[in-house]
Amino acid sequence: MISIDELASYCKRRGFVYPSGEIYGGLSGFYDFGPLGVEMKNRIKQNWWNEFVKNEENIVGLDGSIITNPKVWEVSGHTENFTDPIITCTKCNKEYRADHVIEDVLKISTDGLDVKALNKLIRENKIKCSNCKKEFSNTKVFNLMFETSVGAESENKAYLRPETAQLIFANFKNVYENSRLKLPCGIAQIGKAYRNEIRPRNFLFRVREFEHMELEFFINPNKKNDCPRLQEVEDLEISVYTQEMQEKKLKHKKMSIKECVKKGVMKNKWQAYWNARMCKWYLSLGINPKKLRLRQHLKKELSHYAEDTWDVEYQFSFGWKEIAGNANRGQFDLKQHEQFSKKKMSVMDDDKKVMPYVASEPSLGVERAFLTLIVDAYTQEKERIVLKLSPKIAPVQIAVFPLVNKEELPEKSRQIFELLKNEFQTFYDASGSIGRRYRRQDEIGTPYCVTIDYETMEDNTVTIRDRDSMKQWRENVNELITVLKPRLK
Ligand code: GAP
């Protein structure tokens, strides 16, 4: 598997991702997306939106503001609880996340350990700063929200939102009424989120500015297990890593969603349903199922608002890591906002007033999804690098080439390019040897290349080349869209 540093330099070389402000040395945890990166990122977001909002009858969208009334974050618990443990080197003043340092040095999991326990581990194991080998300060908590001020009076403190979810809760009543929603229903959002991570690392995996794609799914609290849609996904088989397996130091186990519900491993059917939907979304984009698993949070690891949480994890070169989360937030957020805003959040269902219950919160970062999809697709073959991206998210779907850039071939190629570009993400390239052009497209994940040659001028056929098999065949230009459309879905 490609190392994360090699991947970062490949992404820069190919115009996917650049360190932000690189001409001045960059800024840790911030990245800019280049021409191919922005196409791929937009396609990931569009695909997620189609899948989780557009194609769903009872799920609607929202686009909340990045800065909102700071009371939102106080009431949600973020001002008090959205923290990570920080240690500082007593000599060079470098800051580290205490849990990450311990995990790196001792190769153990620190999930759920509090500040005191982390401190003890650092002292007992004499863990020192990797930079200058000096001792660390005591572990402290550090709030990850970026602070800013609003207007000319600097005491008007506000925060850049650390998640999109709270804007959904704060707007719940407006959206529910305006859209004439009925439980069970969902509200989704894609937008920027900011976290002042102590030590961003692993390229796009942990960044300070990212885009969140979140869905809050509301149900009637008296119908927690009334989930008629479970049968749509219950046959999905996936590796599952329960609390019990982790506590007993067992390995994860392949189970069907049906089995997970039946055995009580997933206690809430709606959460099980959305766990499956999140995995199915990744699988539909071609992710290797062997590198995907569902891991349940340990009790001591749960966020302050969560009753039960499942993460979708991917096996990176740096270990199994969360690529999406799905918390059962219960009634925590709506109850909090009702209490402190004095605005009613309950709704009518079956002629009874109920406080909606968030059984499920599928939540992921676009950058982390982007990284996972690229890592999984990156393939080093004997003679070439090929990015086996799903055509659904490849930044270019078809590249059109005239075999040579002379006589009538460029004009015919341009006509074909115009024809295809109305339907697909299409790119035109007339320079360099044909072999080089194929290789260049392989490296950026273009599923098909269409080459126009002298035979085209005689019989109106072109060569289509398949990225993965490198097989080539001829097709009539009039048939191109019909032939390529189902392959690019
Ligand atoms: N509203 C719930 C929530 O925010 P989370 O587990 O903190 O839950 C959910 O985040 C997802 O957001 C993660 O699975 C990850 O995909 C993404 N994410 C969180 N922090 C991130 C960061 N610093 N960099 C990139 N992605 C991040």
C-alpha cells in the first residue's frame, strides 16, 4: 500500500491537492484542492447528496451558516466538552495530543482514557518529546473550536462551527414545519466545519478545515424499533467489531446486519439501517470490502451526547481508522435547545406530542472520504500507476484523443469531444505519444479513453480503451453514448 507521504506528493503532482499557501511554507491542517481534486470532491458530494437526500422522500437539506449564535455551542455542550488532551514539551514547547503519543510509543489503544490515566501512562513509561527527548508537561484539555469575534467589539466572541449537525438541531422546528415533514424523517447538510486539531496528521485524514456531510434522522421515541426499511439492507455482510469483541481482545467478525439486529449487537434498528447504508455507499464507490468494518464505540469512549455510536472504519497503512460515524444522539440536542431557547421542539405524531429522537446520525468528512477513495484506488502495476476510481467519482470519465494532431483528425476529435462532454466529464488531449496519453489518464483514474484515427475518417468508428484491463475495441461514433453510459454509472 502506498505510504501517506507518497500519496500526498502524488496528489500534488497530479493536481488533486496542494498544501494551502504553500508558496509561504503552507499551514498545517489546511489544504487546497486543485483542478482534478475539486472535480472529484464535487462528485463525491453530489453522489452522497443524491443517495441520502435527493432520492429519499422524507429527507430534506439545509445550508446553515458557519458562524452562529455562540449559545448554540454552549447548549450543545461543545464549549465544555469538545476537547482533546494536550501535552507540551518542557523544552521545545512543541504541542502533542497525549493519546496519540501514547498510542504511537506503547502501541496500545487509549480509547476512553481520561486525562489522569493518560498522564499516568506518560509518567510510568517515561515517554519523552520525540523532537528533543525532554519531559512533557502534565496533560491538559484543549478546546478544539476556533474562536473569532463578530463586529467591531472584540468581546463579541463566536466560534467557527465544529460540526454541521447543530445547525440542523437549531433549525429543526422551521425545517420540519416548512417541509411538512412527518416522523420518521431526516435533515441533511454538507458544509465546512473547523476543528483546531492539536496535531493534524496523515495528510487529509485529520485536518483543521473540512467539509462535513451529515444527516440527522428523527424518529418517534415510542417507535424506536419500528424500521420497515431494515429489510432493504439486512442481507449486507460486513466485518463487525463490537464493544464485547474489543474488551475481550477478539478480532472483528463478518456478520449480516440481520444477525447484528437479531443478536442485539445493534440495539436500535434505525441505527443498524443507517450503518448499513453508510457501508453500502462506500461499497457502491468501489471500496475494497475487506478493508471496511463497523466498530462500536466503547462505553467510555462515547461523546457526551451519544447513547450508542458505530464508526465505519477503513484499514489504512497507519491502522484501522474512522472514516464515518453514526451516533444515536437520542433526544439530547433537541431537549437542550428547547430548555435553553424556550422554543418548543416537540412535534405531533399519531395525535400525540413527542420530542423527536435522533436514532441515527450518519456523519463523515468529504476530505476523509476523498483520501479513502484515492488510497483504495491507487494501484502500482508492473509498468504503470493506475487509479482504479469508480466512474461515479472519477474527475475525468472519458479522455478524447486524436491519434495524431494533424490533417482532419483534430477536427473530428473535437466534434466527438463536444458530443461526449454534454453527457460525461470529458477531457481533450492532443499532445504527446498515444501511449503517454493513456498512462497520464490511468494515473488520474479516467475509466475510458476514446481515440480517433484514420479508420475513423473512413468508417466512423473509434477505439475505446478500458483503464483497468487496458483492452481496446472499436465502436461506431453514433453508438458511443449508448455504449459508455451504463459503464459510467
Ligand atoms: N456530528 C458528529 C460528529 O461530528 P465526529 O466523529 O466528530 O462526529 C464525524 O466526526 C466525521 O467527520 C468523521 O468520521 C470524519 O469523517 C470527519 N472528521 C471529523 N474530524 C475531522 C478532521 N479533523 N479532519 C477530517 N475529517 C474529520
